[in-house]
Amino acid sequence: MTASRLPVSAYIICCDEVGYLGACIESLADCAQIVIVDSGSGDGTLALIGDYIGKGYPIRLFERAWPGYAAQKQFALDQCSQPWCLSLDADERLDDTLRQELGRLIAAPAGIDAWRLDFRLSLYGYGYVPERVRYGAAVRLTRRGFAAYATDALVHESLTVEGETRTAPRGKILHARALPLEEQIVKEKTYAGLKAEQLLRKGRSPRFFRLVFNPPLYFLKLYVAKRFFLCGWPGFIHAATGAAYAFMTEAMLYQKHRAAKRPDDPDPMI
């Protein structure tokens, strides 16, 4: 850990992450505060956090029942006290370049209130993808008080920022969790169900075009545009799994919409 830490509050939500959380915490050793919100771990995660507190890591631990992704992250963000706030998942960590860049990012002039940070995935049977693979950046580093989550989001929660947002030129967040297909499909099914419910609540109706064409377009976006073809079969499987997620989202939206509509309504797919 550094003697002089950066004025950054990192915040993490977790449950049963004993296998990943340690590396995440260690990558945040330069931060002045680490907020962790746990929602009922029973696998040794809390003991692991206690060990890091004992080692001198500036951790504030909260135990809180699960209210949903966005609401839990907003709670964690609200506990941050430093001028800048950094969001990481328990299975993520900063690479060495991003750790070195963090000080320069938070020295941004007034008016720049957030940074998008790029990602580097780990694929099952492959490892971390090449640098040339374009996964896409997301807002993860924000000035305190200038960003918030839409707490009605059920999944794929994101930050809304007041002021200008830029993309960090160097460094990546490493996503360490690489799941075998049988586990990844279960995860995608869960996310698809939440996404379909979220779309239904927002009044979106199912459409035949999206059901048919979203899955292959999603596959091409991942496999070709984002260059997962560079990862061989693991890259193909990742893109195909993404297409399955796109299909399940649209199919579940159709079924949920069909179940909710009155019997005398016309077919919503027409």
C-alpha cells in the first residue's frame, strides 16, 4: 500500500466473492477509502474483508439486504466521502497501467466530472483477451455528487453524470471471472429475465423484427466489430452466448407481455 493515498473512494457490492474479492481490494491499495457493501455472504467473504482491514486497508464495511443492483450500488456510492468515486465489481481489478493513470485522471480540470474506463475480459479456456479486442468502456470514475444510478433499473445499471465525461486513454479494468458455458448460460438467463421485466415496465412491446434479428446482429457485433474472433473458439462461444442473451431477452419480453395483456387484445407480435 502507498503511504500517500489518492483522494478516491472505491466502492464494491458483493455476496459470496471470497475467490475474487482479495485481488480486487489489492488493486485499490492507492485509494484513500474502499467502501464494501455485502448482502449476506456465507462463504468466508466477510472474514476475508476483516483480514484486509487488519492489514491496514481503508475499508468501510456495510452489511445490507439485497435491494437490487442499482439500489445497492447507489447506497454504496452514497457512503463514499472522497472527492472522486470509483466503481468496481468484486471480480474486477485495475491493471497496473490504470493504477498509474488514476492520479492523472482525478487531476482533471473542473467541468470534467467522469471518466469512462475500458475493460479486458477473461474468457473460459483462453485467459485475458488481446488488447486489440474492443469490449467497450463504461463510466466508472466520477466526481462525488455529480453522478447517480437510476434505481429503477433491474440490471445493467449505469451512472448518469452531470457535466462532461471523457474516456481514459490508457489502462483497463480486468474482469477476472471466466465461467464455463453451463454457468454462463444460467447467468445470461437471469440477466435476460431482469432486462425483459425492465423493458416491460418501461412500456416496450415485443416486435418480431427484434426477436429474429437482434441475436445474429448481437453476435456480429461481438465477434466481428469487437474482434472476439481473435480469441478462437472461446471468442466464438462468447459471441454466441451473447446472441443467446439477446434472444432470451426478446423472447421473455414477448412471453411476459403476452401473459399480461387482456385475452381480447390482438397478438402483440403483429
